[in-house]
Amino acid sequence: MMSGDPQARAARRPELDSVTSGDELARLLAEQYARADASLRELELRASRAGGARLPRATCSDMLAGRRFPKKAVMVAFLRACRVPEEQIPDWERAWERVKIAQMSAAQAARMRLAEADRDGAAPLRHSGEPEGGGAAARRNTGPLTGAPAGGRRPAWRRIAASVGLAAVAGVAAAIAYSTLIGTGAPHHHTLIDDGRAFGGGGSSRFTVTVDPAHTEIRLTRRLDAAVARQTATVTVDGSLAAVWQPLHGESQGWKEQSVVLPAALTAGRSRLTITNTFVSSALDFNEFAYFVDQKVGGAWSRADTVDIGPNHPDSEAAHRYRIANQTWYGTRHLRHLK
């Protein structure tokens, strides 16, 4: 039970009270990691010095990306390494317990569906969001759902995976489904063709932009393909944590522009800024097609710089000293623009 002390109540994390899924927990852990402003190696060393549960970097990376649901002791060791106040740990533990119970209930329901499918020989199940004719393409890109036997229906466990397992990779399926946008009945106006790149776990991108040193505020905007859900990355300016690209809500197929304001303490009086985006988590990877840098000078906003990313823009990449680590994709996409 929580203490009646006002400081203890103020230290609580009320947003943890509504966590019921592994994705929600992973997102909040990723935000906590961004606030900690420490490398995974540093967190591993802190946990080792504390003498608690081991905190391997690979385990942390999987936990933050939502690929692996952590043991409670590992999550607590991670939070303490991130210097989370002890008063908040019980809130995190209760959130972990709710997710664990929900997972156990889902597993039981899946076993019951498997038994029912084996008993009555039901037809293969299709995820409600999977477009007709697009299921094969999605399965080719989701690992466990490949290899259906030729000339016959899939084994029951694959049918259950198509219904239950695809919920865990909905972001991946959405990313693949962008190619079916034209011809689905979606409006063709306000479409844009652009090329870009993407990076995955352990990856990052870096570039340098030019601004007016007389600026009083800098806003950084990223053009992205919103079909890939839960894209989260930290933003640093010349090595100092400046912001976090938060996951968008209600992602769908199309372009989206997302903005962050860079702290004035990190940019004031400077004419060149080196921006680094570092992967935290995503349903697939972190994509980027262009960055727009806007500045406020003398109370008026203006465009300071544009970084056009992609294989068709080598001059822009070279001029801005663009670098990418652990690249997972590059190419061109033709999407409609989301307001």
C-alpha cells in the first residue's frame, strides 16, 4: 500500500496504472531509458556494481524494442540502473504483474482455440486487418508464418498464429501493406514520392545542419512513413540529449511529419548543429525521408536547412555529412500525405 507521505504520492507514476500490454510497458521503459541518458553498457555496469540481477545489453535491447517480455527482476534492475526513485518501483512491478496475467490469459485462450480448430477442422484464419491477396506477402516477411505446405491447408498452429500472432506484428504487416495503397480505393490526391532510409535496433543516423546563430528557438521536423508503428528514438545535439521521437498514435499508411523543439541551452549562439537519432524501439525499424530545420529569429520563423535523405539525394547527404548505422532499408515510397 502506498505511503500517506505527500512526497511519496508525488513520486508515483500514475500512467503505469493503465498499463495492460507488453507494448505499453516497453514504450514506458524506452522513455525511461531516454531520460537516463546512459548507454546500455553503462546500465549493465551499474547493475553489476549494485549486485542485483544481471543486465546484459542484448536483453535490454530486446526489452526496450518489445521483442522480449522481461523477468520482473531484470526490469527492476534496469529501472534502478536508470536511477528511478525507489518510491516508483512498486508502480512498475504492479504494471509488470498486470501484463504477465494478461499474457497468461491470452496463452490459455490460444490453447483453447488451437484445440477447437484441431477438433472441427476449421478453415485457415485470416487476420481481420490483412488485405485480400496480401496475406502471402505479409507472411513472407514475418518469419514464423512462412512455409505453409503446398497443396493443403496450414497446420492448426499456423492458423492460430495467423489470427493471434499477427496481432504482435501488426506494425510489420502495416509497413508491408503500404505497397497496396494505390488501387485500394484510397484517394490519390496529395500523394508524394520520396526516397529515404531506415535503421533498426542498435542503429542510428547523424547529420549536421546550419542555422542562424541569432536564433532563439529551433524546431526539427522529420518526414516518416507512419505505417511503421511505435517508432521511438532519442535525439541528441552535439552529444547531449535534446528530445525523444515519441511513437505516434493512430498510425496508418501515409506520410507524416513529426516535430520536436530543441532546447535553447544546447543551440544558443551556434551556427552548426550535429543531430544524432538513436533507435530505442519500433514495430519494425525507424525510417526517415527528410529533416526540416526551422528557426525563430527576431520573433519570426523561417526555414534554416533541409536534409533530404535517400539514395537519390547523395549531394544532400554529403553536404550534411549524413551517416547511418545498422541500415535496414533504403528505397522509394509513393504515399498519400496525412494531415
